[in-house]
Amino acid sequence: MNSFMVDVKRALEKYHIEVLGIKTESYKGKKGVWWIKTPNGKKILKKQSQSTETLDFILAGVEHLMKNGVKIPEIIKTKEGTNYALVDNTCYVLSEAIDGKTLDYSSSKNIERIVGELANFHKASVGFVPPENCKVRTHLGLWIEKYEKEVEKLEKYYEMERSQSSHSEFGKIILKVYPYFYNRMETALKEFKKNSYHRWVAEVKGSGALCHQDFTAGNLIYTETGDLYVLDTDSLTIDIPLRDIRKILNKIMKRKKKWDMALVKDILGWYQKENPLKSWQWEVLKPTLTYPHLFTGIMSKYYERREKTWTEQKYLSRLKEMIKIEKSLDPIIDNLDKIRPL
């Protein structure tokens, strides 16, 4: 028996359940997911990489969201009445498995459902106050500092590339396009430093708000009764809602290989219908999209060699793809005042 299965069984012994079978869904050392078969249906056991203090923050967030109407798989209490089992200082969370199908982005109806649920999620998160003695995960008010550090880092990679006597194909493209993207980064930073971003941060500090960080089709289960369940809440963080809105826009447009102005307008409208934002809040969307997240992501990955299994060709094709998608965003940035809800 694998050593990790011994720990799984030790974790399950801490619950009032009869285990009929265990099936590994995924296992990556610090994290794992298992299907647990019981006489009362299937359950999901997750090995958590977080500390107990961070998990206390996440589970308090989940409880708050559920109280406010967000459907999240119910967490099963241990024999001791706690929300997680502790095995050698590692946390395991057992929850109900949800029957249904994951959504995809193939139809506008599905996208409307996903975006509407994201808006409901953000609306339900208002009022969240982290419990005492937990480790709060937050990105609130940290965007400018994060982006400034990233620009500084990428500038060094660019200068390093310029100083080389010969360049890879990837390097040649970077030398050509970096000035354009540097300009976008600087423009975004200038805009973030205006009042609206800071005003929104101050508002969330007072009212509380949570972001999911991975609100994708694959993390939603649509049941036969028409309910939409939100999965994988492990990355919950405190931040303004635009964090999730930007991520979902990037995810959908990446799949389409280019930005689609009509669809962006629809997505923003669907969100606004369920969780109306004010005009000054929508102003912050412009620098959020102007900052070239897809380009900075692939450039960092290449120079830091973060993807160990990627070939030079894979890096190159991904760079070309990200540049194409990023440049297709220009008309949307130029017309954002016309297509945003307010």
C-alpha cells in the first residue's frame, strides 16, 4: 500500500462513516483528492497544503458564503466536531460529492450562468469578517506593488536579452514586442494610482469581500435540479471583485484565441445584472485589462524556466499565441467606456 493511503485511512478513521472503497482522483505530494464510497453515497476527501490557520480562514469564508446562498459541497464534521481531520500536522477535509455535470464555455447560455454565479458569489461574500487567530489570505491593496515588482523584474530580463550577442527565436520576439507591452504596463500602473482603485480597496476593507481566484467552468457543477455548486474554494482571498472578473475574461478569451468585443459587453452586462457595480468601480476595469497578464506570464515562465517539461518550441508557440490574444484586446481597451455597463 502507498504510504499516502495509510494517511488517508488514518484521516477517514476520524469520521463517523463506513468506508466501502477509496479511489484516487489526483495526488501531488502536498495535495490530494480521493473519492470515498460509503453506504450513504460518495464523499470527497481532500488533502490540504495549507496550515491549520490558513484553512480556518478558508473554511470561515466557505461558511459565510453558504449562509448567504452560495451552493458549496457540505463539509462533514469529524467525530470531534471539527471541520478537518489532522494527520501528522496535515489537514484533510471531507465533503459531500455533488452529482451533476461540469459546465463549459461552448454556449452563451453557459457563460451567462457562470458569470451570473460569479456575481452572486461576490455579492454573498460582502460582510465577511475573518475569525481571530486565523491566517488571513489577502491581495487587497497590493496590486500596484505587485505589478511594479513584476515590471522591474521583466525589465531586467529584457536588458539581459538585449545584452546577448545572439538571441533565440523567443528572445528575438521579446526584443521586438517588449516596448509595446512595457508601455501597456506603465499606462496601467498610472491608472491604478488614481483614486478609484484606492477608493474600492478602502470600501472592501470596511465591508469585506472574497474572491475565488479560480472561478472556471470546471469548478462548477450543474445539477439536475438546476443548482450550480461552486468547487475548489482552496484559494479564497480577500480582494476587490475585479480580480475574479479579469481572470474569467482572460480564461474565456484565451479559449477563443482572441478578444470578442460583443461577448465582453455581454459578460459585463450579465455580471452587472446580478451584482451591480458603480460607475467609478467599473473605471478600474480599464487598467486591469490594460496590464498584459498573459504576456507577463509567459515571459516570466521562459526566463525563469518554470515549466520544466516545456521545449523551446512550446515556449515559442505559447508566446506567439499570447501576443496575438493580447494585441486583439486593444480595440476593447479603446472602447471600454462604451461597452462597460456604466
